[in-house]
Amino acid sequence: MKNYLTELFQYRELLFNLTVNEMKLRYRNSVLGFLWTILNPLFYLLILSLVFSKIIRFQIENYTIFLFAGLTSWMMIQQTVVIATGSIVNNQALIRKVYIPKMVFPLSNILARFVDHVIMSLLLLGFMVFFHVPLTWNLLFIPVALCLHFFFSLGLSLISATAYIKIRDVQNIIAIVFQALFFATPIIYSLNILPANYRPYFLWNPFYYFVQCFRYPVYYASLPPRQDFMIALVLTVVIFIAGVVIFHRKEKLFVFHLS
């Protein structure tokens, strides 16, 4: 594994170029270009905020910030995993021609997406100022939350990218699962509004703990509950290690399954 990581480090320039190229291709021939990074989630935020604060009327103070924090956390995982799932298959022509550590492909996809998510996190801070939400020292926990999201997403992406090579239904299945889990995760609502007998079931949702880790320093101006943080940390370590091990063991066979 040490040699594997050393080899990956030796290809850092390629990784950087692939990440930059991924960002350029995404907005090629687009009039607004990189602005879509901000406009897409903001439009989504506007619709959800209007529906659930003005029409359905969730009784949540500063609902826009509550929702924005939850959406930012969710998109960090959902968007990166869905996109990175096809990273190996989409680069099969290059993989067949020259030897390259295969992990650079999902990793470049994820790094490109996380540039977007860091921008969204900064925009969230701007919203906090606009809505007069206090900026406290607890916001220093956000980089920790970003690291948890990054490595958890990377682990999931490595597993899904490996599975997608042999089972091309994986990407569609993942998209459907994420759609279902969006409503099973306290993003647009608070867990407190649910009947007490249903709440334990929602705690089995791993994404709940990542939303909590990101939302607490932003919305509640405090560090996340220790138990929530520890569960998110354990999930991150387990999924990341599992993803790296599975990907590393299978990558020599990738070229035989690509078609």
C-alpha cells in the first residue's frame, strides 16, 4: 500500500491536469461557465426554501441557513459519488494505451467537484452574514467536516466505480438510491419534527451524521454532538479503507472488463 500511494504521488501532475481538465470540460461552450457552480444549487435552494418556509411552513428559525447547510453537506457526497462512478469507464481509451494509476481518474473527478463545494461553503458564510447569523469560532470545525465528506465520498466512489465496470446499472441504481435517501435524511426538515417512535430509524441513515457535522457549526453555532462526530469519523475511516482496498485489488483486472 505504501508503494501504491508513493506511485500515486509521482503522478500528482497528471492528477492536477485531469482535475483542471474536468472543470474546463464541464463548462465548455457555456455562456455563464463557472457561475453555474453557484446558480444551480442556489436555484434549488430558492425553490425548496420557498416551498417549505412559505407554503408548507416549517417552523424553523432562519430556515434558509438551516436548509443551505444541509444541502451543501448532501451535495458534497451525492454529486461526487454519482459523477465519479463512471470515471474509469469514461477514461477507458486512455487506460488501454498507457499505464496510469487508475485511482487518479475517480480522484480527479472528486477534487473537481470539491472545488465547487468549497465555493458553496464560502457562499454559505456570505448568506450567514446577510441573514445576521452569528459567525462564531465553531466555524473552524468546517474544514474538519469537509475532510470527513471528502474521504467518505472518495471511499464510496472507489467502490461504485469498481462495481460499475462489470455492472453498468450501478450508476442508475446509485442515482435512485440517493433520491430516496434525500428524503430520508434531515435536510429539508429537522429530526425533532418527526414522531418520537420514528426517529431511531432515521439514525440508521449514515448521511444523517455528515449533515449534522456540517450543520452544527453553521446553524447551531456549536460543535456537533460528540457521538454524531465519532460515528461520522468511524464511517469515513471504514468506507475509505474499504474503497481503497477493493479498488486496489481489482484495478489490474479493469482493462479486461472495459469494452
